[in-house]
Amino acid sequence: MSIRAAIVGPTGYTGEWLIELLLGHPAAALTYLASARAELPNIAEIFPRFQSRCEIQCRPVDHAAIAAEADVVFLALPHKAAMEHAPGLLDAGLKVVDLSADYRLRDADRYEAVYQTAHEDRANLDHAVYGLPELFREQIAGARLVANPGCYPTAAALGIAPLLRKRLVRSAGIVINAASGVTGAGRSPKPHLQYAELDDSFYAYACGDHRHQPEIEQTLTDLAGETVETLFVPHLLPVDRGILETIYLELADEKTSEDELFEAFEQAYDDEPFVRVRADLPNIKHVRDTNFCDVTVRLVQRGDRRHVVVLAAEDNMIKGASGQAIQNMNLLFGQEETAGLL
């Protein structure tokens, strides 16, 4: 079986990595690149790495034309732009994997409050499936529209899920300190992302009100069966790729041992191809260019209190974006989940 794949918005970082991964996929072929640019480029002009490997000319965003040449379309677009195209592409019979935030939050009113824009496709929002395979694999397999998770929420959910599911930690008092490489901010030039500003720099931003916080809380609430609120503080690293999250949680039962915490992770991820439970501390260098999320847990005694500390590392461009999108495509078309990713 050859899966015909199209990308709408291929000139950003997520588009670049979708192309790279599709070029190496044993059962997929890249058939259409759609761009809204006034002057439509050859993709190798945008990313010279593709010269002699993928010199596809971008074409207009024409839903019918895309449907004639593709089975699945990846929307590598900013929020709001994605929902302008998803309805037409779905109506044309395509399966859609959306890498924006437009279909991640099930509550349209919450989306509008967080992203300060109207949600213009509430009908499709009702049947979009959140595309985190390790937690929602069966739902993804039968979906037509997959909301690819954000990079920060992916690491947070994978780091916390085993402990919440086993009720080993409390659903209150969760603190997530996260640090990401600069590609997480996108490819558009911004003054604070220039080399002279970013080099030798490390700082927090959007403290407590980052757009990914509601997404994290939605997933954790689903897992816990009760409302979960978190404190999420992101930081910008002076590197191009990688996310490291340090997560602090409170024990539900003070008698719980560190071995029991590790056992929860091992039971949850023993058969998962892309989550590695590590005895050492995860490092973004060890997950770069891979679809792995590395996780570990520690039980730290300080005075009379015992603290649960979870660490999770991933490549924000692969497991945090384009690699996970390919993983979702594999599920949609009954392929081995690891196809094109190992």
C-alpha cells in the first residue's frame, strides 16, 4: 500500500520535517505541496537540504486538486489558518492531520479565550481526535481528523500519565517547568529570536498563562477522571531543538516507594516503541532527530517531605510535532506505527 501524502504549509519547520520523514517512509509518497505564498517556490529553494532529493514545486491550496492526488493531508499551518482549510479537505474525502492548535481543545469557548479568535469549525471540532498515540491509539485509528498535540503537552502527558492513572500522585499541586529549543517558536523572524539576542540567554516566558497549559490540563483531566489544574512555566533555551521538562508532583500515599513509581512507568510503556523509561536523567541530546520521549522519575526526601520529580525529554520537531504526525498517519492507514520513524 502506498499512502499519498500532501502538506499544506510546507515552508515552515514542521513542514520541513514532515518532508524529511516522508522521504524515508516505506509506504508513503509525497505527492502535493500546497502553499498560500504569492510566488510559489520549489521546496528545495526554501530548504537546500532537499536538492536532488525532493525538488517539488509548491502549488496553490486547492482542496479538490489535493484530494485528486492524496489520501492524507498534513496541515502545517498556524492556528486559525488550519480551520480555514480542514472542512473543505475533509469534505473532499481526505484524512487530515492538523499540526496547529485549532482542534486540540474540545471546548470551542475555551479555544476562543486562549487564542483570542473565533473558532470557525465547531462541527468538525466535535469529532476531532487528540493524536497522542500512547494514550489514545484506538480512537486515532478510526479518525478522519487528528489534532496533533503540542510539543510541551506531549512531554507533560507522557511524563505524568502513568502516575495519575495508578493514582500514585495527587491531581492537585502539579508544577511543570519546561525548556524548549528555539524552533518551537516557528520560522518567522522575530527580534528576540535573533542570534545576538538568543546566544548565551536562558529565560522564562508566558509564566502561568502559556497557550499549551489548557491543552495539558485537558489531557490530564481525562486521565485522572477529575479536574486537574497545573502551573506550567516554559523557558527558551539557546539551542535549536529539544524539550526538557521537570515536573513536580505530590504523593497520594506517603508510603509509596520510588520502585513503585518506576513500576508504573514500566507497566505503562513496556510495549511502547517511542517512550523509553530511563534509569539515568534524560538529556535532549539523546533524543535529537528521533521520535523518542525519554522519561524517568525520582522520589526525593527533603526534611519531612517527599517530592516526586519526573523528567521528560523529546525533540520538539519530531515527537513534539512532525514525527508524531507521521505516527498518527501510520495509525490512520493501518501501517506499523514505527514506519518511517525508526
